[in-house]
Amino acid sequence: MKSWSKIAAIEVEDETSDVFDITVEDNHNFFADGILVHNCLGGIYSNRILRGNALGSSFEDIQAELGNLSDRFVDAVGQENFFLEIQFNRLEAQHEVNRHLLEHARRNSDLRLVATADSHYYHPDLWEARELYRGLGWGGKRDKMALPKREDLKCELYPKNAQQMWDEYMLHRDNYDFYEGQDEVVRDAIERTHDIAWEMCDDTWIDTTVKLPDFTKPERTAFQQLCDKVKAGMVDLGLDKKPEYVERIKEELSDIKHLGFENYFLVMNEVFHLAADRTLFGCGRGSAAGGLVNYVLGITQVDPIKYGLLWARFLGRHRCLTGETLVMTKAGPKRLDRVEIGDLVLTHTGELKPVTDHVQASHDIAYKIKVNGEEIVCAPNHKWIVERRGERVEIMACEFL
């Protein structure tokens, strides 16, 4: 899923005219890479509209206040970075906000609408967990922890695609007179949200690199320290004179060095030996028992060679593309292992974008895809553009099955 923008920083400020009423705690607003982002009924516009209604302000008075707010925001972030946000749910207050924002946009043609969905959980079937979490937040006193029925939910807070957004709008369109004649406006707002994510914002990826302490010392690298501990373990167990064990340990250490996982094994070694003074361990868990390195370090108590356990089941060099794979850059084709951060590479959108990071990851399994006589081995989460039912869609390799 694409995000609107990666948040560089969030700062809480006192509410003064200097910051255009933008706070984090009170109004749920923040800046993300120059774009003002706010959502839910706690937003500034919603507060002004609902407060105006509560105080008995006229429709025109509220519109006038919205105009003043928009002028200040446009002055702060620029016309191209400012949007009015509508949402669709079963809250009367939300539709009252939509009524005012639709009219505000109609009167000010330079203000653009977007249609968004609050996202508190990533899949629609997780609504029960969210409701339970809310109940726990009230110490179990709220409604005696009774979960509502799904059809009674006021909001379903998961990321919605364009069709789901349109369907949600259609559920409410006929219940409110002001939505009459607004179909094209709402459709454009939904499409504009897509355009912001794909055209105005950089790609946002989850950093999946391992975060571990570095054991490297000036006189001894982390890998050398791991080799020292493994060698001592081999000698203690009397395995250093057995060719089969020596070859296997060389293979495993070679993979560990290639993948840069030496710090991982050093951390596990420290953790297990400290914990051994306070608890009892089993002989091994899952694919980790297939590692001879784990065995000689004392992390597991199973001899993987004796029981025919596979090292590759635990760790291996599975990867989607080899270093020799050619990548199209601004300077022409370039080997993947020679692409550097900052190089401009051609993306699937046909644009040249700078490389911001490169990560080599390992996976327990790999998928072998045959296309036009060519065999490609890739990770389960490797993304492919395929054609399904006449449409081009992006799926992961694991979704081919």
C-alpha cells in the first residue's frame, strides 16, 4: 500500500496564529514533507463546523469561517499542497462536515477535495480486535466489554481502495439531500487521493533491515569473533577432526558472512548464555535446529548432521536477482551490484527516481517462476505486474498459487 508521505518529524506547538492552529494532540494535524495532513472528526475544519452548529451559527457564518481557515492554510503550505478532506461513515457529524466542505469547495474552485478513510487496522476482518482494544482502554468499564455487531459499527477503519470508497459513499448518498448531483465531485475526490499518493509523494517502503548491536572492535571484526567462538565450540565437542562437520561449519559461516548475519549469531549467543542461568531450554526450536553453528555455540542442543537437519531451511542465500542483473539507469544499463545510492533508475511508472537504499534479504523459501522459457527465482514478497481479468494489477509471488 502506498502512503501519502513519510513523516520526517512531528512537533507539538502552542496554538497561536504563527502556526495556523496546527497542533498534534488537540486537532490531530501534522505536516508531512510539506503537505498538511489531517483526518477524522478531530480535525480543525470539523471542529469549526461542529462547534458552529452547537453555538447556533448560521450556515453562511460557518462558510465564512472556513474561508478564513483556507486562506491561512494556503498561505502556509501553498495552493498545490492544500486539500479539503471528506470521509464516509455512519456518523451524522461526518456527513454534516461533508456538507459544508462540499459547498466550500463549490464556492472556491481553486480548493480541491480528497476522499480518505481513517485506517486503524489493515484488514476489514480485524474490527473486533480494534473494538476490544478500545474497551480495554476504558479499563473494561465501557459497555461491560460487550462487542458490537459488525452492522452496528459507526466506522470501519481500514484502508479502502477506490471501489470501496465509492461503495461507502453510495451507502449514504440517498440519505442526505446535499449529496444530490455530487457523484462526479466525489468520484474526482477519490481519484485525486490516488494521484497524490502516486504523483506527489515518494515511494514509501518498510525498512526490513535487521537492527542489531555491532560487535566489531578495532582489533577484531564481528565475523572473526564469531569464528573464534565457533572454533572453540567445535573443539569442545570434539567435532574439529571430523571432515563432514568441518565442511558443514565452513558452509554455514560462509553464508553468514555473505548475508552479514554475524552480529545476529553473536547476539543470540549472548542472550542464550545469560538466560541459561535463570531458565531451562529445550533442545531446539523450528528451523534453527538445522544450524551447526547454533549447536556448537550452545544455542541449540541438537546435532543437525546426526539427524539429517538442513542448514538451508534455517538460513540461505535466496534472493530475487543476482548481482549480474542489469538495471536501466539514467547513464544506461548497470549491474545491480554496482548500483549506488543516488543513482537514477527507471521505475515501473516510467520515471527516473534516485536509489535511496539497497537491502539484501534472506528468506526461508523462494518461488521459482517460469516466464517465456526463462526461470526466475524470487522471494515470496517479490512484486509482479500481471494481467488479470483484463486489468493490470500488482501482486506478490506468493499470490500466484
